[in-house]
Amino acid sequence: MRQVNLHDAVPGAPNFKRAELVASATARARNISNIPTEQRIWDNLERVARIAQIARSHFGIALTITSGYRSPALNAAVGGSPTSHHGHGHALDIIVGSRNPAGITIVDVFSYIHANSVYTELLLEEICMGGGWVHLAVAPGRERENQIGYKLKGQGVVKVGMTFGKVMEALGVRV
């Protein structure tokens, strides 16, 4: 595996540092190692960060990664699915940063990624009054599966397999 400097920007995604792809408050609090040891996981993380960079560059606002890679121990600690894309470095959860004078919403980011990128899975999660996050997954060989869905805050089930229009309709957003 090549040497990875966590302070370096992700190649092709200059607004994201490698450290952001593996950061976890839970891992820090519980002293869980969350640094991938396999090159393929870093490659996967960098691929999905480049897709997030497309939206970040378009809107010109900070996007914050709240969850990226999860080691098996971290995934268990946060109650993640054993088949989670996060465990392979295929997924990032993204929120809109606090400096946002244009009023860009997470739904705007979701819509832009849907229209301008390839992805395996694109979900709006914990949506409530403009909050929530985008779960973006890009698995090698599955980049054009385009599974789309949403989860409202307080509801335990992610609704997947919908069209973009149906997701927007369910959220009360006009397209």
C-alpha cells in the first residue's frame, strides 16, 4: 500500500482532506482504529470524494463529511449494517457547511449530484426542516445503479428504489 498522509487533499477533490474520509467522533471517544490498511479502500474513498467535489465546486460552499470509512469495529459501535457501503470505503455522508450565504439546502446538493454524477446509491437521510444529510455511495462496477431514496427524521426505514420525482414528491419539493 502506498503511504497515505491524512493531511493531504484528496487527488481530484482539493476541498477534502484524506483525514475527513476517516474521521469519527465515536472512534475517537472509544479509541477505535479507523484508518484503512488496504489500498483499495483508500481508492474507493477518493473516488466517492471526487463525486462530492463536483457538487462542492458547483455550489461554492463547504460540504462537510460526517461519515466516511467505518472499520468493522466502528461500524458495529455505531450500529451500522454489516453490508454498509461505509465499510468498503464506498460511501460518504455529507451535510451543507455552516457558511452558506446562498441558502443552499441538502436537497439542492442531492438534486445536483443526481443530475450530474454517477452513483450506486444516493439517499437523503434524516430529512426534517432543511436538515439531514446526503448518503452518497459509489461502488466499483456498480457506478450506474442509481439507487435513490430517502428517510425522514424519526422514521426508521429508508425508502429506496424510487424515482427522483417520487422522492421529491414525498418530500413536498417541486421539480
